[in-house]
Amino acid sequence: MAGSSSGAVQLQPGQLDGQGIDPNLLQKLEQASNTILASPSAEQRHAAEQFLLDFRKTKNPYTVCCCLMEQTRNDYVIFQCACTLKEAILREWAQQSPTNVHSLRDFLMQFVLNRPSLPVYVREEIVLTVAVIVKRGTLDSSADDRNHFISQLTKLIHSDNAAARVVGLSTLSALLAEYGGNGKGTDFGLSWEFHLRCKKVFEDKELLTVFMVLLEALQQLSALEGVPSDWETLALIGKLLALAEQIFTWRFSLPLLQKRFLNNMSEARWNSPFRPPSQWRELVVGRGLVIHLFKLYRHVQSHAELAHVCLQCLLQLVSTTGDVFPDHKTHADFLIPFMAGFLHLTQRNSLAEYEVLGVATLACRLLTVFPRKYLGQVPSDQLQAFLTRACQLTCSYSYLAMHQKAAEEESLYDEGLEQLLQMWTALWDSRDSFPPAAQLCQTFAPDIFQTYLQSHLATADGTAAQAVSSDDMEEIRSEDEDDRERYSAQLCHVGMLGRTVPAQALSQLTGLLCERISQLQLELKDSAGTQAQMNRLYRLYDDLHWLLLIAGHLLADQSEGEALLIPTELMDHSISQAQMGVSEVGATQSEMVCSLHIDRMSQPTSDKCDDIVRLVCKVFMLSELERYAVQAQLDPLLSPELSRDIVWFFQRWAGPYLLMQEKHYPQVSLPLTCAFGQGSDSASLAVQTLVSKVVSNFQVWTSEGEVTEDTVQLLLTLTENRDRCLEVVKCEKLWFLAMQQFCEPFVLLAANCRRHLMKAVLFAASAMSSEVRARYWTQTMQPLHDRFQVMVQRSRGSGGHANLLEARNLLELLCGVAEASRVDNTSLVFSTIYPRLRDSVGLMDAFHNYPEIVVLVLDAFKETITRQLCYLSQEDSLKLYEVTIQLIRSYARHHGGRGVTVDASAEEDDFNDLMLLLEMLTQLINKDFVDFGSTDDGGAGEPTVVPADVVFCGLDFVVPLMSAELLKFPSLCLQYYQLVSLLCEVYPERVPQLPQRLFSNIMASLQLGLSSDYGEDVQKLCLDTLECLAIQCVKFGSTAGQSYQALQHFVQVVLDMLVLQPLNPDLLDVLGETFYALICCHQAQYAQLVHQLVGSQADTSTAERLAAAFQRLTPPDIPLNLEKTHRSRFEARLQTFVMEVRSIMTVR
Amino acid sequence: MADLDGDFESAESGASTTYPQQCSALRKNGHVMLKNHPCKIVEMSTSETDKHGHAKVHIVGIDIFTGNKYEDVCLSTHNMDVPNVNRKDYQLNNIDDSYMSLMDDSGDQREDLKVPNNDLGKDIMSRFEKGETFNVTVLKACDTEMVIGIKSLTS
């Protein structure tokens, strides 16, 4: 090219390196290359590598390298020469004349073109060198020159010679990679400013040309007749697709977004959407880009790799957004061929594995990325066709997800299914902006819902795998996660889809449940316990398991913090049923009551019962059936998993439905309120049934930790809410449970479960009248008190075994008591727990050698402080502080002074005691932040102990322990810095007064936190801490003292973080605030640092620009003080400053 | 827990070295006998070999004296033996031919324990040679005793 068809460029003799070339150089290079490619000894490898590295540093190597490349037949030598040229040209750019550069570039191009059989890695390295040369010259050479080069590449791409086309595409690809520069390009040793300017130039001028070339080539290839099979064409397509992907992921410069600019300098963290400028509109929307891509996909769909890249291109392209779409119509013009292409792509009978996820994601994005109000612009028959196809896919994925379990790709269909289900949810959610969506969804939902159900059912109506022989059962579940967590997203979507067609979904579920329950009843009646029966039972259990999971997700959502509500769709359905006379109150109530009595279960059900109530009734029947089976000692035949599902279902349902709050709904359904609402008999009966169920589960499934945990969660849901709790406390079984919890079998429950049980027992107390409560309290808390007494007596002075177990049990319960603290029971709980906390300090002494006890004692204190302290009166708080100080002293007496040895195998768990101590101290500080406690005992005067005293007492002990090794444990580390930062925020005046050793320990840990990779959160906390200290110094005009002195060092640390070290853009704000406070405090130091930094620049123009940037950041006429306006203006200036300085100083 | 009311010291001296506990009540960082070795539990997981079957507990433990690893699977309703593990602090008075001369809180002396042959042992020797006064913690289980820690007497 460039007119030189003859091969090597004619090099001027004058260009030769004066020192001459070693005549044996080629031989030596070949030798070294061969050594490396063979499997050499370490020594040989080292020698060969050293030789090649030295070669790469050759000065002025152009002639030599070109000659060597021409002469040798060794590919690796050619590769080394290309590397050497690339490095040299960057190093020696200033000394090269444009002619030399051009001839080198042309030589390299010609070289690759003349050798179509070069290995790919060599070819890529050579075109990369070319790309580097082109980019390096961007700001020197005229646009014409570059244009010329690109047009030559275009010619190559349009030529008939496939090899030449590949070279052309490769070179374009390399150019895009270099110019696109999101931290991945070649290291030029130049400032970021250079890279960004190059990028902008390329983007404004050549990128569009490249895109056009791509489009034409795409058109040409997609028009091919038949599926290409020769490797040349395939390689070409591969190159083309790679280039397309590069263009679609190009991040266009947006000068206005400064944060984004900074992001550009760091590695690309995620693929941002394709946001081409408006000039691209014609090409992106108007020339059939989408159609060509889909056509090309047809050619490559049988090639896994190419098909994957092509799908990725389509997925990225579907994300297109921004100025290219000025109106609805353009959006639709883009969307319509996409849908058509999708339909075409999926019309085959089956998809290959590698297509499964991509196709599903494409469908999902088509409906989620585009504003759905534009769906109206899509011809309705096309939309209908698209959704029909999506529905078919959803159904087939749902089937395959369950049937391909054994194979590796199980998660593939599951993931795909999730995407597709998400698409349907998105469609349903868009019914406000696009009203036909509701109806469309309802058209397809029944199919999907039914298929999903059937795929999960094993028996008659289902399609799930039938063979559950006992050998296979071993394989069913090897994962740790249970279905509820693993499929939670799927289940939520399916539940939502069911709600769009409530009548069908509810009746289907109810029907299936009903059938399975009768089958179970039959099986249990005739309990032979044979293997055949067990197999039948297991299949039944699995069906019931899925039915309950789906029913639970259909009926209710799970959310934290918000009041749980009955989904609108279901409430509306129930109301309209009642209005149309399909359901009646009387029938609904009697159905509910019947389901709660097993002897009346066989009564014929009324078809006038409300749909929702009927479904819930079935679950109650199932639950009662299980309970009776347990009483008949059939538990070896039962499934613990099913037990979990049953209580889980109740817990999920009880939240919004049981004793529902009518005031939360604009309109309520009468049958629902009569069955579940306040004041209804069936609701209180349901509560009683549930409490009995809880007790029965604890008794039967004592050693099934997961069942008891789900069960105790149900009990908590029942007792947390006041309305439900009022019903709970009427149950005798509750009293039984509360009193028996110290006896078998309840003592055998897992530790966590016992804790939660105690918590529920205490919650129950708050719903009792004071008289009843007194009695209840005596019966439940007295045993705890007595046992504590005995234990403390016996263990005084030293620990021992029997005592150890008892201590563990009692402390676990004590933690449960602490966890039950709420604003409405503060004084009651405190009066119970305070004496026990005092006892616990003694226990800590006695059992100081037993970490499990130490941890429990600390936990009890931490929970009490976390949940109670802010509600305690001054007097009670004081008591708590005193006992906490005793605890800290006792802990320190036994654990201090030794330092903590962190052994290599240590886990974070081993330091739970420290973790709890840190949490406890942090929570103590909160008392000075949030305090609802009364301080009305007027005459008391100033309290003798304040939280700060306790905190500082603890700090004194804990700070020296926090070694760098310990801080490597992430949560311990975060907790420590949270404590320090809160401390400085709340007590800025006390911290500088700390004893010198403690203070310098803290400052050293701040330095450690900033310089180690503990993560962004820790860095933020450290910076906040420094800011607080600096502000304190400025406020009081300190010019001495340890705080003032220590801060001086950090001016430089923070300045370096701002301008020199890799910057995390999310930290910029906090860095700015801290930096400002620091320079206000240490103005002289700041001036000196600026002086040093400017002075250290070798290049005068850089130094000048740097000085000017500092001048603009802190203009001499604006005072550095903490006034709000000055602070905020400084922060605005800092953003510009950081960009400016970084583009000068950052080198790549 | 049967001897809740008995005299604690004497109960211990004659007591069995292990006691039974239901498998579901064991927990991580606690102790258990695995293959007749007193172990600290480092990993506990419930393994359900089949979805609707009853839970089994998979326990991995490390021998508290030798550091060897053992594991076992057991139905969660079954009992496992748990070693009585006792920790006691002694003041170190002297080291003679690698035997330590130890004194407990009540002034009783013993000289039957060797300095352990590990990093801790080296630490004990070097501190002793420097003339520091310190306590050592002795762990006892299944009639075996070993020093497992050092505590300075500075605070």
C-alpha cells in the first residue's frame, strides 16, 4: 500500500544506527526465541528472556528490525521485532521525521499483507504497532493523512482477497482499542489529556467512517447465499463482529459529565448503553443495521463462538439510547425490525445451549430497555406474534429448566427463564403507560403459570421427572441453598403472573392441592412403610412442596419495613367475586372453620367460598393432617421439608391477611374480612391452630434445625403484631410453651431457635393486661432468675462442665430477652435483664477461658445496649454504664496485655468477642446521638458517668489490640473504623485530649486505613474522621496539641490521593471535604506542598499549568475558612482542579 | 448435668471424660469426639441426602492436641460424645529439663507438664529466659493435658 507494492520500504542509509549491527544478531534472536518456545530450564529461560528484553531496548532499531523481519522465517522473532518497533517509536517519537514514521507504518502494513499465513498473534502485534503509530501522530498530523490511511483500510476491506480484508478489519479493531482507551490500550507514557484529546478527534472524525465500513461489510456478508463454511469467510465474520462489538460498546465523550470523565480514566466497570450522537441516526436506524445483523446471525448460528458474539452485539445494540431517537417514530422504527428479527431467529424448533441465555435476555431487553409507552407504535399483530413466541419460549424453558437438572446447563435454563419471566413482569407493570399490556399479559399468563406448575409436579398431571428411585434421591439435592432461596426470583415472577389471572391461578392451585392432600391422607392411612410407598410419598411431598411455594408467592409479597399488604389484584378479584355473588360470606366462613377441624374436613366444600380463602383452607387442612399424623406417630413417614413449607406458607400469608388492617385498603372484600379479619371467630381459631402447630413442631422436629427455625419465625410473625398477639396470648399453648422452655424437649432446640423463642415469649407479654402479665412474668422469668442464681453461686471462682452447659443455655436465653427489647416493654425487660447482666460479669470471670461463654456474655450486653439504651431513663442508663464498665474491666483483665496472635488458619469467627466489643462501644456512642429516655429525675444533677466514659474505658483496651493483621478481617476492620469515626464525630473535643499513646495509635490506624486496600467504605470513614478532627482544630484555632500536629502529615496524604494515586470517583466528594478542612487547619503546610509539587516538575510548561491550577483552586484573595459558602465553592472548584491536574499528571 | 446439686470439684475428678449430647445441639467452635479424638468443631453443615428425608449433620473437627482433621456424618437426632474440656491458668515458676513448674491460684504446684514442642513452646522458653512472669493456660480433655496459651500478668 501507499504505492509501494514492492515489499520493504527503502530505508535511507543515514537511518542506520551508527553503532552498526551485530552480524550474528538474527541467529542469536532465533536461538533465544527457540529456547523460549521449547521448554527450557529456568536458567536458560532467564538468559533468553534477558536477551530479548535487551533487544527490545535497542535504540533506533527501525532499519535493523525491518531487515530482520524480512530475513527471518521465525515467527517469534517477527513478533519480537514488532514489539521492539512499537516501544521504540513511542520512546523516540520526537526524533522521528514524519516521512520515517510513514514509511515505517507502510512497511508494516505491506509486510502483513504480503504474508497471509502469519500466525494470528504475530499479525495482531504488527497491526497493533501500526495502530499505535497512527494514534501517536493524531495531534501532530493533519486529518487528511489519517483519512487517507483509513480509506486505504476501507479499500482493503472491500477487496476480493479475504486475507487482506481480515488484515483491514484487524487494523481497524486495533485502532478502536487504542483510541477507545478505557484503560486497556497500550501504555504510551503520556498524560491522560493526550489520550482524551486523541479519542475526541477520532470520535468526531473517523469513528463514523469506520462504522460505515462496518455497515457495508455487514451488508455484503449477510447477503451471502447459503451458510458459509470456508474458514476464511468465517474468520472474516469473526473479525467483523468483534469490530461491531467494539463500536457498540464505545463510550462517547460527554464533556459535561465530570464524574463520568473520571470514570473514563479508570477501568471500564460495566458496559454502558450504546449512546451514539444524533449524526449517527441515519446509519443506526435507517440502513437496516439490525436486519443485517440478524441475517448474519442466521449464517453463524451453528458456530458457537460466532453466534455468541453476534448475540452480544444484538444485546448491546438493543440498549441504544440517546439523541439518535428524537421521537416515538424513530424508536419504533428501530424496535420493529428487532422484533421481526427475534421472531425469525426463534422460529427454529430448538435453540442451542449457547443461545439459551442470549435469546431470553434479548426478549427481556426488548421490553425493558425501550420506554414501553412506545409499544403502541409497534403494529399490534407483530407485538402479538412477539409475545406469542416469548410465551412459547417461557413455557419451553420452564419445562427444560426442570428436566435438564442432571446436566451441567441447569442454571442456563433457569437463568433464561428468569429473564423471560422478568419480561412479563415488566409488561404487566407497564399497563399504566401502555394500557393494552394488561390484556396482553392476561392472554399469556394462564399458559405460563400452568406450564410452570406442571413442570414442577411429579405425579399424574405433572411432567417433572418420574424416576425417583432411592439411588437417584441421593443426587436430588447437593446444593446448600434450598429451593426457596434458589428460585426466589422465579417464584416471585410466577406469583405475580398468577395474580394477573387470579381466578384461574387460584382454582388451579386449590384443585391440585386438594387432590394431593387426599392422596396423602390415603397413603398415611395405610402406612406400610415399604420402599414403594416411600417413593410415592416422596413424589407427593415434592408436589406439595412446590404447590406451597407457588401459592405463598402468589398470595403475598415479602418486604421489610413496609406494612405488608394484600396484593391489589387479589383484593380486587375477591371483591368482584363477592359483588357478582360468586362467593358468599356464610359459605366462606364455614369453609374456613371446617378446615380447622380435622373431623369436619371431609364435609363437602361449598362452591360459594371465596377463592383465596379456599386456597388457604387447603393449607390449613394439610397442616392439620400433618399434625394428626404426628400424633399417630407416623413422623418417620413425614417430610421435614414439607413441614418447613407449611409454616413458611403460614408466615408469609399471616403477614398481610391474618387479622388484616382494613384501614390500609380503599375497599375491602367482605368474605376476606369475615374469614381473616379482626373480630372474626375463624381468625382467632386460626391463631390458636397456628400456635398449636408451633408447639407441635418444636416437639416433633426438635432436631430438625431448619424446621424449628421456620417455625419460630412464624411464632415471631404472630407475636410481633399487636392485633395478632392479643389473640396469641389467649392460647393455653402459649403459656405452656413459655413455661416449658427450660425443660425437654425445648431445651434441645438449636441455640438460635431458643433465642427467638424467648424473644417471642417476651413479645407476647406486651399484649397482656398488667395483672395477667404479672402472673405470666413470674411463671416465665422466675425460672430464669432462679437458675441464674444457682449457677452463679456454683461457678463462683472457677468454671466447670455441668456449669458450662447450663451457663451456655442461660446466656442464650438472656440474649433472647435482650433481643425482645422494644420501646413498649423497656422498663419491664430492663428490670429483668439488668440483674442478670450483673451476674454475667461474674460468669465472664469464672469462664474467661471459654470463648463461647465470653462471646455470649458480650452478645447479651451488646443486644441490650443496642435495643434498650436509647429508651432508658437516666437512672437506668447509669446502672447499665456501670455494669458495662465492670464487664470491660473483667474482659481486659483476662484478655489484655497479651496482644492478639493471629495465626494463619484463623478465621474472622475466632474474633467474635472483639467484634462484639467494638459493636457494643459503637452502640454506646449512639446514646449521645439518639436518646428517647426520660431525664426527669430533676435533683439528680449531672450524671456521674456518661457514655463517653465507658467508651473511652473500652477504647483504651481495644485500640492497642487492633493490629494490621486483625484489620485484614473485613467486618472487624469496618466495625473498628466505624467506631473511630463515630467517636470523633460525637466527641470531637474529647478525642484530642486522649492519652498520647492511645491517640497516636488511632492516628496510625487512620493512616493504615487510607493506605491499605480495606475498601472504599473504610477510606470514607477515615477521611470523615480526619475532617472532624481538622474542623475541631480550626474552630478552636489550635496551633499546637497532638491533634493539630498529627493532622499536618495528612495534608500530604490526602493531596496525593487527590492528584497522584488512582482515584475512586465515588470518594471525590469526601476527599474534597476532608482536604478543605485540612488545608484550613494547616495553611502553611499546604502552601509548602504546592510549592514542592510544582517545583518537582521537570517540564516547565507542566509546572506552570500546575501552579495555575492550584491558583485557581485556592485563589489567594479567598480566605480559607469553614464558612459554608466557601466550603461549597471550594468543592465545585476542586472537581475542575482534579480533572485538570490529573490529565496533566497521570501518565499512561 | 445430672450432678447439678453435687459437689462440683469432686464431681469433676471422678467424672467421665465425655458426656453425650444430641447432635443437633452441637455447634461450630464447640467440642466433640470424632473417631475417639477430642476435636474442636470447625465446620458443621446439615446435609440432606434426600430432600424430604430427615436431617443429617456433617461435622469436621480438628483434634485439639494434634491438629489432625476428622469428620463424621450423623443423624441429627442421635447423640454424640462431647469431651469435657477444661482450661486452667497456672503461673510458670520454673523450667527444668523442659518440664514446667506450675502453680495454680490456690498455691498447688505441679511439675508434670512439658513445654510443648511448637511455636508457643519457643515463646514460653524465650519469655522465661528473659525473666518475664506470666501465666500459661492448660487445656485438659480425655486425660490429656497441654499448654495452649500464654497470658501476661501486666494488667
